[in-house]
Amino acid sequence: MTKSAYYLSALTALAATFVLLVNWQVHAETNRVQFPNLDELVHYTTVRRGNVTEHIMTTPAAIEAVRNGRPIPAGTQFVLVDYRDDMKLYRYFVMEKGEGWGADYGESRRTADWQFQWFWPDKSINMDENTARCQSCHSSQKSSDFLFTGYRIPRFNGTPVD
Ligand code: HEC
């Protein structure tokens, strides 16, 4: 092989690898978020929009922390259970906070130590979703620890806040 042919094939291989990597980043999206143990979570608010009903829940420890103005502890999960048309379970959205988990992402994508995941009713991950989209939208709530409905927690007294 001539020198230039060698460089050309090396370059082609590099380009192919790059395309593969970019594709992989857009699709496969497993991360540290685990499917929650729903029995341990407290349903504190419901959001209704058209045919969609969302039950939003978190741990008793997180509810306690928010009420007392303390930071939400590592190990916390927030779950949005999404029901459609006559309360048929459609999907689960999960946010989970873990010590140092933010380091898994570059600074522009990072949502402190929260990671996000989308699970189907059979608990499998939606591999077509890039959870960077979740992070991007929830970044607007940075001043409320990336939560949209956390402000409802202080009003929760045992009955989910509407
Ligand atoms: C375009 C903006 C947007 C995107 C994208 C988005 N969310 Fe949210 N999320 C919201 C809003 C707004 C709420 C409050 C509930 C509502 O209004 O439906 C919410 C609520 C939640 C909650 C309940 C805790 C909270 O913040 O109140 C979880 C958990 C959640 N989202 C996870 C996810 C996951 C996982 C993804 C990606 C698969 C995602 N979100 C993508 C806007 C977004």
C-alpha cells in the first residue's frame, strides 16, 4: 500500500467509527437509573392534560427534605406514571439522583447529579429516546433542583395535590 492509500483507508475507518459513535449516542441510552420500586414511593401530585393523566411520586425522604428546605438526598427517585385514554398505563418517566452521577455527562448536558430514563410498561427502556432531551427541558428548572412539580410538595398533606 502506498503511503497516501494507507492514510486514506485509515481516514475512512476513522470516519466510519465516528458515524457509528454519533448514531450510538442518539439511540442507545441506558444509564444509572433503575426501574423504581413503586410501592415505596408517595404519590404527591396529579397532572391532567387532555387524555393524559400523570401520577407524580417520590420517596418519603425527599418529601421530608423539601418540606424542611433541605437538599433532596442522593438515592432519590421521582417517577411520573403516564396514563392515557381511560387510565391505560402508557409509560414511566424516572429521574434519579446519585452521588457524583453528574460526572457521567459533559457540562453542557449535565443536570447536577440527576439522570433521566423512560421505561415502557414492561419495565424495558425506550432505546429510541435520547435522554439529553429530558435533561435539556428540565434544565429550565435548575433553581428548583430540576423539578417542575417540586413546589407542590409543601401543600401535600396525604391527598395528591391537583
Ligand atoms: C419539553 C419539556 C420536557 C421534556 C422533554 C421532559 N420533561 Fe419531564 N416534565 C416536564 C414538565 C412540564 C413536568 C411537570 C408535569 C407536567 O406538566 O406534565 C415534568 C415532570 C417530570 C417528572 C416529575 C418530577 C417533576 O419534575 O415534576 C419526571 C420524573 C420527569 N418529568 C421525567 C422526564 C423524563 C425521564 C424525560 C425524558 C424521557 C422528560 N421528563 C422529558 C417537562 C419535560
